[in-house]
Amino acid sequence: ILAAFAVPSYQSYVSKAQSSEAFSLIDGAKTPISMAIGEQGMTDGCAIPAGVASKGKYGAGAGAGLSATANAGVCDLVYTFDSGKAAGGAIGFKSDASGSNWKCDDSLITAATDTSVTLSCP
């Protein structure tokens, strides 16, 4: 009976720990991207600057990790997972039009391949 409760709780803990990598890399990129948007404008500034970590243990492959895209006057900053419990999923933040305020955005979340994992904004 204990296993019926312990295993799902442990899997939830593992997925939360792995998804924290996305939030950490996104947090490290927001300020440099905001500065670039302020200096270069949204179209040119909404990009991952040189020297900013964009890959992690759970988002290291081609097409995975951190990406930034100018979209309808705002910047979408998305981390895509390619391994771990959240593989196939993504978490994203959206800037305001000035590029200085960021908010986790449910529209940028993609479900993980493992249906027992739920990715969500904090």
C-alpha cells in the first residue's frame, strides 16, 4: 500500500527537480535579453546572447534547451526538454512589449511525452 503512494510522489518530485533546470536557465537569460531588447529593439534583441547558458542536462540536444523568439511585439523565451521525465515538453516565459517584465505563460507550455508529468508555471 505504501508503494501506491510513494512511487507517484517520488516521480512527481523527480520531474519537479528536473524542470527546475528550465527555470534556472530562463532566469539567467532574462536580464541579458532585456538589455539587448532595450539597445537593439525587439526583433534583433530577442535572441540568446553569447555567453548565456542555453543548454542543460535535460535540454542538451539539437532543438532542445533555451530559445528566444520575437513574436507579435513580445519575446518568447522557451526551454525545451529532450531527456528526463519532462522529455518532449517545454516551459516558457513571455516578455512585455518593453522586454523588461517577464511572466511564465501557459500558452508556451508543451506537455511532456510522459503523461504522468505535468509541466506548469510556478
